[in-house]
Amino acid sequence: MTLTGYATPEGTQRYRDRLVAAGAAHERHFREGLGGLTLSTIGLGTYLGKHDGETDALYLAAVKQAVEAGCNVIDSAINYRCQRSERTIGQALAELIKDGTCRRDEALIATKGGFIPYDGAPPRDGYAYVQKTFITPGIFRSSDVVADCHCMTPTYLGHQIDASLANLGLTCLDVYYLHNPEIQLEQVTRDEFMKRMRAAFEALETAVAQGKLRVYGTATWEGYRVPPKARGHLSLEALVRLAEEAGGKDHHFKVIQLPYNIGMPEALAAKTQSFNGATVPLLVAAKALDIYVMISAPILQGRLARGLPADLQQALGEGTDAQRALQFVRSTPGIGTALVGMKQADHVRDNMALARLAPFSPDQIAKLFG
């Protein structure tokens, strides 16, 4: 079954109102962004795990449990677990809609393209797989590939969008990210990189016009966090201007994703971005440019869930270390949604317990950082 529709302001507000009325979520657990959508401050990520049926079953149950508990942002990428994460999300969403737990217009589904994905499991011969699947059919040329794993030509992105739609069982993606585009800067000049980014943005604007996705963005690891002179640095202001060239003033480059947590505070604390001639932190630039910010690694893939220093535990209040770390991230001004990898039922339960609590105030975060 292929699900039609996409997340809407009316649908996501309906979801928020239902969860708040039931006492399952605090009203401040939700934020407005991305064209008026009402989105949960905690989202579910699907990066980690084996490419096997047992892990599929865990993620299937986790997605359903999280949506029931107040999470209406689900994040993936076509290369996650050899396309299995996307396929499992699609199954979970179909079951949630069938049993009446949610509707398609109530949940935001995001995925990414750029890395070359395997299909179900790593092949014995990776080179032969890539040759047969992508090069021989003309989806990309070997010269289009960077670091033996990454490609973002228009033809390839079009192919990957269609593949993700099929995996997820959707007619339209809510968010589509270029996945770690800064990896291209390992092998090409910045001028060439910007030409490739413009071509990619033009392809994504075409996909929006075709009704295959609603908005697009960039999901990065280092790009927005490193200093401007670093080889892999990304300027958000420059990319927004590039999107304006590709799609006009009404372009659809509206969201970014990057890591931020207690141990990686650059988005808030480091002046890595330029805006109107000033050097500012990423979160300041994103707000000024009207870009919604999704956060990856809020508990640093579990490493902040164990043994926070006593002074931080006290400052962040009651709860487990994972809850404290997650509360810090989702409470930081300028952040929309913190994406947490969750496939164990107890992790979903513990993380989503925060949905019933209000985030910290900006003053509390400022004092903590001071």
C-alpha cells in the first residue's frame, strides 16, 4: 500500500491537541516550524543497528511506541541499515494509520540521499554491485563518485528519491536532505562544490514541483560546526543564497540537521557562520535565515547516557543521564527537534517521558552554559 498526502499544519496540530488532551504530552513539547507544522521536540532516528529481521522488528515496535507517546518526527536515510530502516518505517506508518493511531498528515517523515546504499545487506562484491545497480543503467558515472561512497548528481538524486518513496510506501516525503554534502570537499574545489550544490538544489526544487517532496535541506556532521577556514566548512548563508538562485525567493531549502549535545556545543557556542557581515553561531544564523534546525546525536549515540559529571547532573535536574542530556538539547533556544536513535522499548519509554515535561527556559540554559 502506498500512502498519499504529507504532514500539514492542520494534521500536526490535531496530533498535538490529541496528545496534550490525553495527558501524554506537555503543550511545550511541540514547536511550530517548517511552514506552520507542529512538531515534537523529540524525534526518532533509525541509524544504528544490524541489517537483520530482529532489528527490523525492534524498530517497527519502537516507531509505533514513539508515535503513541508524542513523537511525530521520524528520521532516516536510504543507506541506513542497507535501506531496511526506511522499509521498516514505511511498515510502521502503514500499521499506525490502519489501526487509527495517527493519520498521514500528522507525522513528518524525513530521509536523506547522497551515500550509495546497499540493498538489504552488504554484497559480497561491492564494486560489482555498484557497477550493476548504478553505473551500467546510467544512474551515475564512476567519476561522479567521491570517496568511493558519495554522489549527488541530479540523475542520482532523482533515482534515490524514487527509491526512498518506494521503501517508505509514500507518494511524498516531508523532508529530504542532502546527506553529508561536505564530504565532496575532500576531492573537489569549493567552486566545483558550489556548482554541484546548485545542480542538486535545482533537482530538489524539481522534485518539489513534481509533488515528491515538500522541503529539502542538508544533513551534516562537521560542515556547520567547523571554522570558516576549514576545508569542509559549510556556510548556511551561502547555501540559502544558492537555493534562491535555484528556486527563487520561494525556494524550499528550509531545514538543516547537525550534531549538538553537551559535549559538542558548537551550534550554540562557536561562531562558525557569517550573516550580514557578522560572525555568529549556527543557531543564530539559522534563526535569521528562517531555517528549522533538527539535531542529531543529542546523547552522542548513548555515550552521554552514562556518567555525566555530578555538577551537570545537579544543574540538569532529576532523571537519568540520557534524559538530562536530551532535555538540555531540546531546551536550547533555536533548536526545533532533537532526533534520538531508539529501537529498544525501554529507551523509547524513558526518552519519551520527557514529552510530558516542559523544556527548560532560555534563562536556565544560559545559566547552565555560563
